[in-house]
Amino acid sequence: MSMQWPDIRLTGATVLRDGELQTRSVAIESGCIGRGPFPEVDLTGYYILPGIIDLHGDAFERHTAPRPTAPFSIEQGLIGTDRDAAANGVTTAWLAQSWSWEGGRRSPDHAEAMLEAHAVYRARMKTDLRVQIRCETHTVDTADRLIAAVKRHGVGYVVFNNHLEEAVTLSHSRPEVLAGWAKEAGRSPQEHLAVVEEARKQGRAVPRYLCRLAETFDALGVRYGSHDDPDGETRETFAMIGARICEFPISRSAARLAKAVNDPVIMGAPNVVRGGSQAGNISAADLIASGHCDALVSDYYYPALAQAAFHLADHGILDLASAWAMISATPAHIMGLPDRGVIDYGRRADLTVVNADTREIEATLVAGRITHLTGEAAHRFLSIGNRMALAAE
């Protein structure tokens, strides 16, 4: 269980507050940012930054199946993901669980099992872990089931994507990749292609299906968007039905269209750190520089979030305050979370403490609870316990 510390004041650090880096203290009172004169922890030489909010990550798949043929329980996967996120400064995270014809760990069956396991694990969480449903458009026959699952588990975020044509292309250009895809789903390549063809037959019913889901999500207050939009026309279509969040646009035209209608654009932090997309798509850094990207997400690698913010600052694309907002304040705004994302009075004490020299994350706090603590920061935090014990003697 994460540690509930007494009310404290963090001093000496460089703090991101009111949109700029300042040398000032941060008081933590009953899990929120407070004002009181509390016992002090000297964090000179550190940054105190708003906790990272990750809107889309599938690194949990590596914790549930570190090898394709070596699966572990979903519970163990959630435990590993929880610790992985905390060690990388993440305080709120959406786990991107597919709801797809693809089968295996991306099937509706597995999605429902994931949601059930998540509900059971919730009371033990250190990080505020949530589930995003990544719904394939050609899953028309699962409409009632999906809506029921969203209602039952209080799912607050859904994105639509369509990977059918990618599967067809792979069957011709890279059959070995399709074979691996099929193997993960427990199928032969021929069986997998047969499933693809069945899904394609649903094409005419897809628009009505998506509109029904959109209407239901609006009534439930679910935020929804689209993933991997290939072009502006596709993005416009999704925007028209209310799917306003644009995740990982593949083309500049899709990103430009999103911004033209004031829809937030989300890209992967690994794309920034690695200098480009691992799939050969558009550069996130270029989109940021041109004002066509609003927020960054972990995608498949939690460490990339903080690394991307410092990368953008080091290369003069954004200052550090603006870069960090892409993984804190802006995601909070996109998801309608007014209690986090910035360091301010009354907000949750969700904090990421970074060694200014090494840029290693040495402490993470979620609502004032320490979920990760290491290095010199650990010695400084623990010293307050010794001082309080001596004072009590």
C-alpha cells in the first residue's frame, strides 16, 4: 500500500506553478496542495512538477504477456503496470484496451475480463489507473455488449479505429507479420484472414453503429475520439459524430483538420524521443513545432513521457513549462479533470519529483501519497520521519 505521509512542506526546489518555473515551496495538506507551516523536506536540486497524466498507453500488455506464449494473469499485469507508471512519474493513466475482431488479448472477451480485474484491483492502486476502450469500427454485432460494459464499469474514454485494411495489406506485403498477428489471436493466417473478410462485410452498417455509440456516449458523459486517422476526411467524419479527440493522426492533413475544428491532437512521446514514428508516420516533434499537437502520451513506453518534455525543451521547440503541460495540464483539461494537472491550492497533490542533474524521477506522489521513492530524494523524505520521532521523544 502507498504511504500516507503527514502534512509537509517541500522546499528549495524549482517548481512548475502558474505556468512558469519558480523557486518556491509546495505544501501538502490532507492530500491536496495547501498553505500551512508544516515540517519541511529540503528538495534543493530537484524539480517539483505536476504529476504526469497519460491518456493512452498499452505498455500493460507487456506485463500481462511479456512473451506472446507466456501470459500472466491480468491482476499481475495491473500490479506491474501500476509500479511501472509510478516509477516514471505517472499519477493518472488510461490503459488502452482493444475491443476488436482481432481476437486474443484484443477481443471483447478479454476486454471484459480486463475491466473486471481492474474493478477488483482498484482499491489497491497506487496510480490512478483507468481503462480506455479502443473500439474497432467493424464490431457492429457487439454494440449491446459494448454499451453494457461501458455502463457497468463506468468507462469514461473510448476511441474508434479501423485496422481492417492494414490486415489486408499485410497479407500481401508482409505475410510473416500477419502470421504473428494471427498467432497471438490463436489462429492460423488463413483463419485470421477469414475473420477479416467477415468483419469487412459489416461495412455498410458501421456508420449507423458508430452514431448509436456516439449518442449513447453523449448521454453517459463518455469522452470519445478516433485513433490512427489516415487523412483529413476521416478525421472530419469522426468529428461530425462527436468523436472529437484525435489520437495519433497518421497524416498532417488529419492533424490540421482536427486543429481547424478545435479538436485536441494527441501524439506518442516515444515518437518525440526517438526522433520519429516507429511505424514511419509523421513526426510528433514537427507537429508540435507547427502548433498541431496538444498532448503527448506514453503509447507503449512510460519513460518516454518525461524524456519527451525535456527533449522538447533541450531542442528549443518549447520551454520546459509548456512541454510539461503537454503531459499534465493539457491532458487534465482534455479529460475534464479540474482537480489535477497543475500545482495550485486545493488541487490534488499529484507530483513528480525529478533530479535536476540526472533528470531521473526520484519521487511520485498521488493525492499526497508516495507511490515511488528512490535515490537521494528518499533520504530527504525519510529524514522527516527521523526528525519527527526525535521531537516526540
